[in-house]
Amino acid sequence: MRSTNVILLPLGGVLVSGTIHNMFVGNLFPPASIHSLEFNDETDSLTLVKTYKADSPHAWISFDHAKKNIYGVSVNASSIASYRVTSPTSVELARSFPPTGVCTNTTSAFIEAMTSPPYYVFSAAWPQPCGMSYSVDADGTLADVLDRWTYTPSSGVHGLALNEVDGQQLLYSADLSGDLIWTHAVNLTTGKVAEVGRLGVGGTGVHPRHLAAHSNGKYLYVVNEANNSLAQFELSPQRGEAVKESVRYRLIPEKENNTQYWSAEVMLSPSERYLWATARAQRDTTNHGFISVFLLASDGHIIKEMLRVPTTTVGGWANAISPAIWSDEYAAMTDYPQGYVQMFKLDGKIETEYGIEYTTATPVSKVDIADGGCCANVIWYS
């Protein structure tokens, strides 16, 4: 990141002026690639820097706590990979190994790393319902499998979120086909996980896909793929498990038919004041997807849906939204099969009784990566 001119806003938003920010994005399908990109927040320009050969196509990639490594899970059930970040724009493969035990021959869907010691890493797979935990070497490279666990026979876990509640490290799982939210506790000595609870999401066929946890340990946000909604769940203050759905918002206009959409992603802005969520249009339609941004209170509860705007294309398989780590105003969104990364910026700033709000989000730049496999999700390096 090549600037230090930082302005902190009183309500937690962060603006960085005239900075080059780096990010990586993986390919969802072949060719197996990881792409390095740069974004200039002064000119709002986005550039593809270089493309690297990957171990396999990755459904999801994530950083370790220090951003010295990228972890990737495979869509073709071949491997879990660990890449060393050698510069803000370059990576190299450090290790790759196949899923083992109950996770053999599964399609890996998600990977997430702890941000505090001992920095364990967790993956989820579907349709075979299983999870794995991993230890890491001193440099952050994936080392050993510590635990493997299953869900129910009808489960298909698609998303994970980590959070610490009252000193306990917790792992949340979005069970898409089982219509459940799982809570597991992590043993910080052994890396093994134990079920704390499971909660239905309000009927069959809702299909919770991805989730995000607020750092204060009170709320969990879940995007439901099939009924195109965002649900807020309250967490137990004693055990940290999801115990009750307190509010649900529709992610597509009321006039739209649910069957023509399948919602995709939910992520928090860096200050946790705004919550971004996306809905993809089904691949066989000509509809556009949607981006929604929600306004959160300081304790994490949703105050209201602040805005909803259409995306520029259908969305297809992806529509993975990745809020910038350096500003509440920016987010990167991917699209497969169109093959691009696009930057959106919050606009129409107003002062309300709740503080700073925005009335819309505008696409400001886009880079096409038309190799036939891009793009899965973006992770921000700087």
C-alpha cells in the first residue's frame, strides 16, 4: 500500500486518499489461476497486474492472519493448497495435499483462518457433509490435518465464519441443503471441534449459503440462497451459538420471482457499520443481480436496509462481494461466467439521526479476466 494519508471518520468509516491497494482473486473453474490486481482510490481505476498458475481452481481463497499466505480450496475435490505471498502482487505455491478421511472426494466450498494464536485453519465441503481443521507452520504454511468431522447425512455446508465469544473460539457453518446453522467450539490446544448447537433457519428449502459474525459476539448474519433473504440471528451470551432469528430482509424487489434468483454473499465493512449482501440472477435468465447494503448499530443489530442497487450483469455462479479493508465506501464484486472484477463505491452521503448513510452504490471501475474460469472471490491485501 503506497500511501499513509489516512482520515478516520467519527462514526467509524475509513477513507484513504490517493493509495494503491492490492488484491487477489481466484478462478472458480479451469484454468487454475490466481490473479493479482491493483486499485487506485484516487482515480478509481482497477488494473490486472499478473496471473499465476494455481494448484487447482479454487471455490474460495482466504489470507492467514499476517497475509503471508493464501489458502485455497478446490472445486474439483483434488486438494487444499497453501500459497506464499512473496510481495503485494505475487504468490507461489508452498504446499498442496488432498482431502482425507471423511472429506475424501468432496468438493471443498470454503476456507477460513483464525486471526489469533494458534492460527488454525478450517475448511468445509459439500455435497459430502464434512469439515477439516489444520495447523500451520511458523511461517503460516498449512501443516497438518488436526480434525475431521461430519454434519448430518442431508447436510451440505457451503460457508463458514469464525468469531470469539467470551474467550471461546467458535466456528459457524451455513448448512445449505440441511437448512441449519451450526455452531462448533474449537479446542485451542488440539484443534478439534465440538458441536455447541444447531438451529433451523425457518423452514425447508431456505438454503443458508454464507454468513458473517459481528465482532461483539451478539449477532450472526446469514444470506439464504433459495428464498433470497438476509437473516439476523442472535447469539447466546454464554455459549455463543445461534439461538434465534430476530429479523429477515428480502434481497430482491418484491415484484421479482424468487425462482429466478439465488442469493450469494454477505460481508461486513471494516468498521462493521455497514453490511454488504448480494443476490445473483439465475444463469438461464436475463435479469440483473442486486447489491444491498444494511446499516448497523454499534452493537451490531441491523437498523435498516440502507440501499439496494442492480448489478451490471446476471451474476451467474459468483456475485461474491468483498468490502475493502481500508474504507467503508468501497467493495469489489466478481462475476462468473462473465469473468470480471468490478469496484462499487457508496455514494449519495447524507447525515441522518443514525449518522452517515448513503443513498446508492455506483460501479466505478472494472477489469475483465476472460480466461473462461474467472472469477471466484476477491481477498484484499492492502
